[in-house]
Amino acid sequence: MKYFLVILSCLVVFLFPQSGSSQTLKDVTYMTSETEKNQQIEEIFSRVFQLKKGEDTIRYWYNKVDLNEDGVPEVFVYLSGPMVCGTGGCSAILLEKKDNRYQVKTKFSLVRSPVIVSNEKTNGWKNLVMYVAGGGMKGAYKQLTYQDGTYPSNPSVQPDIKQENIKGTAIISDAPEKNGIDF
């Protein structure tokens, strides 16, 4: 029975990964995700999350966004599927381009869409805001700040941010309404 409930909860998050706050944020603009498959991104996330193409049912969404304002956009990749989601959310990775190749900057857990790129910065990088709920946790917006070369991987243990203080751009804002890209 316990195994059945775990599978059922993962299936709910997989089918309905965006179960964040239903309120629209007044000072946030919304950006839809890219629509073209990206083989380099797929190779990276399949390696990081140990996924096998054709065997694991995965969909992904991604946006290119310049978080450190150096003129080279980073790539935020949101994954959905039974191998990368749980009751608290799904997995994501942030990729940074160096020497014409993407490298993993941060691997995230407990992610729900959309992810908000704040107008505020810490240590030269824009803050990220994620809505966290599920797994018995009361829903709240959490602020992730750039420290020591990365962002925190688990948003649930980060400081709360009041909804009225959130200003920025919501990325991955069309998940799950748009089906994403099949892996």
C-alpha cells in the first residue's frame, strides 16, 4: 500500500507539475519556454539524472536567460516524469556555457513551474524565486541567492519571500499547459 501511494503521488506531480500558487504575481512578466529539442541539453540531463532515452518517460522545458548579465545566457531546464518528480515537485538543472559547451551550474530538486528570475541580484547573479509546497509543507515562495559559485539545490530550506515583493520574469511559465519536449 505504501509503495502504491508513493507511485500515485509521483504520478500526480508528473501529470500536474505546476501546482504552485494560483495567484498571478502583479510585478512579474511571463516567458514561454523554448520549443525545439536540444540534443546537447538532453545529453547533459540524461547523464546527470541517469535517464535512458526511450526507456524513461520524461518531458522537459527550457529557457535561455542571462542570470549574470555577461551577455551569454544560461539555460534553465525543468524536467517532469516519474523518475524526476516527487510529492514536493520535480527536478531541474541550470547550465552555464563555457568554451562553447554547457556545464551544470546547479542541480535543483522540489521545483514547480514557473521559476521566477528576480530583478534583484546577489553576488552578481539574479536571485531565483520558487514556489514550494507538497510533502506536508505549507506553500510559500522561497528566494534562492547565488553563493559560492552556485544556487542552493533545495528551495524548501531557503528564506521565504513575500508575494508582494516578487518582481521579475517567470520562466518555464507554460508548463504543464504546453506539453514540453519529449525526451
